[in-house]
Amino acid sequence: MDTRERILELINNKFSSRAEFERAAGFKPQTVNDWDRGKSESFYKRILDVANALGTTSNYLLCETDEPSTLNTKKSVATKGGQPILTEAQKKKIELQKIVAKIPDDKLDSVKAILQAAIDAVK
């Protein structure tokens, strides 16, 4: 599960509609639909707003933990001017998630096997 999928799942579980989430998080109408269709990844720029509206941490949304904590999300990532300051590791994970999102579904198992072999080779 990547960041986009995790966010969409939480929106579906915690809100009666996408519009309700958009109002709660301060997003324009249709923003979530754009995320769902892959037209936008604006959630990365406003990850703290998304996390706060969903009652979780940015670390959970960025797939750095599998624990959907309800800790104060403003403390989970440092910010500058309201924007998250991501670590280099977080930036690399985001880049990888963007690449993986482009892989056709019927090729996922093959790519997973290749990545696992590469990980095993560098251990």
C-alpha cells in the first residue's frame, strides 16, 4: 500500500464522503478525485493537513510505520512555513512510490521479485 492508497482508504473509513473530508482538510472540491485518478499528488505538499484531518500521523501516511497512531501530527514532521521538511529517506520513499504507481498491475509480482533480489544482494 502506498501513501495515496493509505490516504484514500482512511478517507473512505472516516468520512461519509470525499467532499466532507475536503471541507475538513481545507481542500478544493474534487481534490480527492484527482488523487484517486492519479491526476494530482498534492497530498505530499500538505501531508500535515491530510494527517490532521484523518486523525493520524504523517509518518503513517508516508508508510514509515504501520501503526495508525493518533499522536499530534504537527510534531511528527518538522515544518518550515507550514510545509513539511522531509528527510532524504522520506523524499526517496516518495519518489519510489511514484515509480511503483506507474507499474502495470500485471507486472507487480515480477517487479517485486526483482526488488527483493536486489535487496538480498546488498544485505
